[in-house]
Amino acid sequence: MKKRWFAPFIISFLLFSTVSFGQIGIQAHPKNNFWDHVRFGGGLGIGFGNGYFSGTISPSAIYDFNRYFSAGPALQFSYQSGDNFNTTLYGASLVTLFNPIPEIQLSAELEQLRVNQTIELDGGNFEDNFWNTALFTGVGYRNGNITIGVRYNVLFKDEEDIYSTAWSPFIRFYF
């Protein structure tokens, strides 16, 4: 009689203990939502002078991999006009940001722009359409969502570049 009671007890014990221990492994893990790590921002620029106008819009999005490193795409559109020229620039770039401490931001940006220029010369109009590639490295002071700094185009060529100098200041913001 003891054997009949012992076998169902062992089978019941193993069945219920397996189900009980199986429940321990099932826990509610917080979801790692991709969009919780994405920030949007970019830059705006306007400049004007005697017979000159420049306007730029550059929206971008970055993904915060951790509190130190972020990266993402950016778009750019710019229009410039002067007494004897009109230039339209548009393209994209890949932005990487590194924050060794919260106040300092190091950056690298690979930019590819299409340039469409019309220059008025004495003999008529000259059109020049080409691609321009820039690789910027930068450093800035970061205060919350805004970074102010300077960047340097390591691919700058004086005669062939759309920029007048390899150095350019920037104001970057992300929300």
C-alpha cells in the first residue's frame, strides 16, 4: 500500500515543482523602446549683407547609444545669393557625437552636398554643378540641449571647396 501512495506523490511533486520553478524565470522586463533613445534637432542659419543673402536649414536625428555616444543622420538645404551669383546646396550627413563629460562634446560629421551654382560673368552665365564632400571634426561646450563650438573640415581644399575656410562655428541643439 505504501508503494501506491508513493508513486503518485512523486509524480505530483515533480509536475507541480517544475511548473512552479518555470514561473520564476518569467519576469516582466521593461521594454527597451527605440524611440526613447532618439532625439531630434539640428540647426538654422541666416546671413545677409550688402547684396548678399544666405539661409540654411539642417534637421537631424540622433540615437543615444549611452550617455557618452550618439549618432544619426542629418539633412541640409542652403540657398545663397549675391550680386553676381546664386547657389543652392542640398544633401545629407552622418553625425557622431561623443561626450566624455556632460559639458564637452566632441563630434565628427561626414557631409555630402550637391552644389548648383550660377555665376554671372561679363560674357553671360556660367553654371557649375558638382558634389562636395566634407569631413568635420569639432569640439563644443554643451549646456543641456544646446552645444556651441567650432569644427574643422579635414578635407578642405582652398580652390575646390564651397566653404571659404576649413574652420566654421556651430550651434547644435537636440530635444
